[in-house]
Amino acid sequence: MASSPLNPKSRSHGRSNSLPSRPHPLILKCNEHLDSLRASNETSSSSSLLHNQIGGLQDLIECVEKLIQLSLTKDVLFHERHENWVDELLNGSLKLLDVCTAAKDALLHTKECTRELQSIIRRKRGGERELTSEIKKFLTSRKVVKKAISKALANLNGTSKNGNISSSTTNKDHQTMALISLLHDVEVGTLSTFQTLLQFISGSTQPKYNSWLSISKLIQPIRVGCSLVADENEFAQVDLALQSFVFTKNCKFEDINNLQNQLKKMESCIQDFEEGLEFLFRHMIKIRVSLLNVFNH
């Protein structure tokens, strides 16, 4: 039996090939980040927790990028380049970029509408009528964002036909299987995090216990539902405040002041998410380019 490129020591110890071999330290490190991401995925019901989850995903993606750059990893990937799981990996990397782009677009659109509404409030021109008109525009734009998010989440259901690794990975050596399993789990974890973020931006979410599983199995349709408690979600807070403003004829000064504060909080939240997504997008591009370079070498 041939020794694994990710375990060079096994070349001089052929007798031990039947025994479990220890994965490369970077694979172990990536799995540690995955475990942390799974744990955070179960508790991300507020912007601060979700921001921390995105930070954990950044650590994971950085670790994967370093792993892909290893010559030993490249040797394994090149050897496996004609296998079905490689096509699944490349298709998955495109899916990650598409979902990340959808989240970036949703944030950008919401931010632009937020700034326009803030400008109207600061100018105080046209009185309540102009403000009500601008708020209605904002709520309409939010419907557009939510519809785009719903479509992006529905598309996740077509990411894979199976929740498990392709049958083409059977009979692989231990180290190759460790790499394939890791890359599969990274895709699952990344998509799950993006799902949570998109649902947060829409002002709603799925039950936390089902988030990771829904991506891993990809059996049940992914829906936007189960409203968050308003004080846990800045986007939901603004939506509720604006809807209340439109349907309440007598609006007090304190209501306007509270609305301004809520818009500021949401804009700050958007800024944090945008920075995190931009980081992830750049590094996911680098990973995809590295994979294509290996497979097309």
C-alpha cells in the first residue's frame, strides 16, 4: 500500500499503514476551528454573537488556505484531480462565493436605504408626510432584500444531493479521507454560517438547533421564518419601529429619537458584517484559485 503524502513518515514504516495515522497538524487545527464554529452556531441569536461566529469562520478559512498551500496537500489534490469529489469541491467553492455575494448585496442595499432615511430625518424637511413616504420606501426596499435572501437560502437546498461525502471517496487512505472530510465539513460550516447571517439580515431565523443540520443533510427546504425577539436583532428592531411609525398617526419626538438610535445601531451592525464578509470573500477567492491551479497544473 502506498504511503500518504500527508504523512511522509509512513514511507519508512510500511507495516504501520493498517493502523490509524495522525492527521497533519493543520488538519487538526482546522478541525478545532470547526468544532468552535459548530458550538457558536448554536448560540448566534444576537449581532455580537453572530459577529464572533463570523470571526471564528475567518480563523477557519485562513487555516484552510494555509493547508491548501502545503506541497503535501497539493500532491494529494493533484493525485485525486479526476475523482468526483473534486468536482463537488469546486462546485461547492462557487456556491460559497455566491452565497457570500448575496449577503454582501443585502447589506449594501440595506445600508444605502438606511442612510437615505437618516438624511431625511436629519433635514426635517417636508414634515411627517415626507418622512412617512421615505419610511414606506425603506420598507419596500426591505421586502426586496428579504425576497432576495429567501431565494438565496432556497438555492442552498440544491448545493448537494447528499449530506455525506461522495461514494467516490471510498477505499481512500486515512490521510486522504481526513482531507476530503475536512474540506466537506468546511463547506457545510461556511454555508451554515452564511445561512444564519442571511436570516439575521432578513430579521428572522430558523431554530438554532437545526441550522447546521439543515445544511449538512440538505433535505428539508430552507425557509425564512421564526421571528427573532426584537431586542436581539437590530434589523428586526428597525423593521418593527418603521412599521409602527407608518401605522401610528401621532408620532412623538421621543419616537423619532429612538428611531434614529436604532438606525445608527443597525448601520454599525452592517459595517461589522460587511468587514467580516469582505475578508471571507477575499480568502475564499484565494482558496478557489489555489485549487484551480493544482487541478489544472
